[in-house]
Amino acid sequence: MKRSLFAIALLPILSAAAIAQEPAEADALRQAVKADPNSIEAINAYMGAAIGEVLSSIETDPDAAEKALGEMGAFLKTLTPTSPEAQQLMARANGVVPVLQQRITLGRKTLDELQEAVRQAPGDAQALSDYREKLTMQLSEQAYSAPTEASKVLAGARDFLAEMKAKAGAPAEEAYAQAGQVLDQLSTAIESNLARDALVGKPAAPLAVEAWVNGSPLTEADLKGKVVLLDFWAVWCGPCIATFPHLIEWDEQYGDKGLVILGLTNYYQFDWDEDAQRAAPTPDTTPEQERAMLEKFAAHHGLTHRFAIQDGDSMSEYYQVSGIPQAVVIDQEGKVRMVRVGSGEANAKAIGDLLAELLGPAEKAAE
């Protein structure tokens, strides 16, 4: 897993659903960066929201995507971080802008149009690159929302590229090899989501926890008859932090009605920076220090649910965790009812609706 959201943002299999946020959340995150442009957490969280806003509209409304990108670029120019780490991260943030602009340009064209351009000139590297990028944009979203359909489109793309490669000949061999690598990455994402879909209805995995943080230890018996929400996350993950308001809300609404939220994470060599009031990468951090950091991190963000340091990878492997945040909802019978990847509002609504179904409607907070 990468610590920087911008490295993730440049991956060819990026899903808009994985980082999109509500406009209100994005505005709050923007204000947090403005208040402290040296905050790595704030920069990561804001960029997750801003990039998500652009990506979520590229296919449906490229004009809106271009407007959002312009606003993001203009805002970044107003920031003047002073710490080397924040300056480096801001440089990466600015580097994302032209990449997203290219995607918006491709968003104004259809996959069929770009495929036809390759068919007319199989050896044209730019035509092939545009087709590959458009295919990535389409399938990276479908991989999460409709993995079965995405698998069919991918199979057709493999056949098409094999045919064009034979016509293009040796000069274009490397370009087609790169396209094949992208398809392999997309295939992995699609297969992972098909596997996650297949988890629904299966028994929950046994707890595999090395250490508990922010609460007393739990056993399998403690969870029996409860609705359990597993939140796979990391302290460096901006989109994970963006889900915290929902986790806090659900814990408040359903904590007394049978919901147990477990934040599953790992050791990442982070300690608590008292001056900056944030988690910071720190070499040679001991497990004890990192657990103490997580206690302070939870208090800083107002989180009341338990964190659990995983013992090995058995839980992540069982639940097919390849990107975070990932939420798994387990019902009172101990069966998996839902798996969602990403911090987008659509995912939050789906999880919230299921919790209401399993536990009854949430009581409105007193005014």
C-alpha cells in the first residue's frame, strides 16, 4: 500500500468510487488544508475528495469535471507549505492536474471512437495510448460497480488488441506489451471484486488480532449475535480518514443497538507528533509506541470504536482486501452481508441503509 494518495491517484486502475466525497465534506477538507498547509493528513484527505470529485464526473459530465479540476488547481496555487514533506506532497498534488486534464479530454470521446482510431492505424502509439487510457477509465469504475460486465468488456479488449498487435508488427510491440500489462492490472481488480461479491452470505472470518487499541479486547463470543462492521484502514490513508464522520455517526446511532465497529489495521512505523498533533512516519517506532499513537489518533479524531492490529494477513486475505478503506458488514447470524471498497458517499449510503435494515432506523439526535 502506498502512503501518498497521489501515487494511488496515478495508478491505472484508480476507481472514482474509492475516493469520491460529498461536496460539504470536500469543502471542510479544503478549509483544513488552508488552516494548516503542512498537515499531511489534511492534504491527503482534501486531495482524495478533490480528485474524486473530478473523476466521478469525467464520463457523465466532462464540463463539470473540468470546472472542478480548475478549482482544485487554483486552490493548490494558494498554498505555501513550509515543511519539506508537505512541499514534496504538494508537488505531487500539482502533478496530478495535467494527468486529470488528459482524462477529461478522453472523457469527451467514446471507447468505440478510440477503438476505431486504433483499427485505422494499429501502429499509432498515441491512438493506442488514448484507447488504453479510456479503457482503463471505463473498466476501473466497472470493476467495482459491475465486475461481471467489466470482465466481458476486458475479454473483448484482449481479443481486439491481439488482432491489432498482429497488424502493427514489431515496431509497436512494446506499446502493445504496455497495454497488456494494464489489462492484467484491470483483470486483477475485476477478479478481486468478483471474489468480494462472492463473500456475501459466507461466514465471517475468525478474529486474528495481535493487539487491541482504544478499547478492551473482544472475543468471538463477544461478537455473537451482534452486527459487526469491519473497517480495514491505515493511519496514512486520506480516504480512510474521510470515512471517520460516518463511523462516528454509526457508532453513536447503533452502538447501543447491537453494532460493533472494529478498525482493522497494521503497524506502519508511525508515531504521534505532539507539536503537529498528527501521526507521522517515524523509523524504529516500537509496537508499543505505535499503539500509543493510535490511542492519541483516535482521541484526536473523536473516534470511539476499537482498533485492532491484525495478527498476520488471514483476515485481509479472507475478505479480499486489496485497497482501503474497505468495509465489511456482518449480520447477527455471523454472515457477510456487504463488502464495500472506498470512502464515497454511495458506499456510505449503502452501508447506512443496511445497518438500518439490520438494527432498525437510527434515532434522530436531540436538537
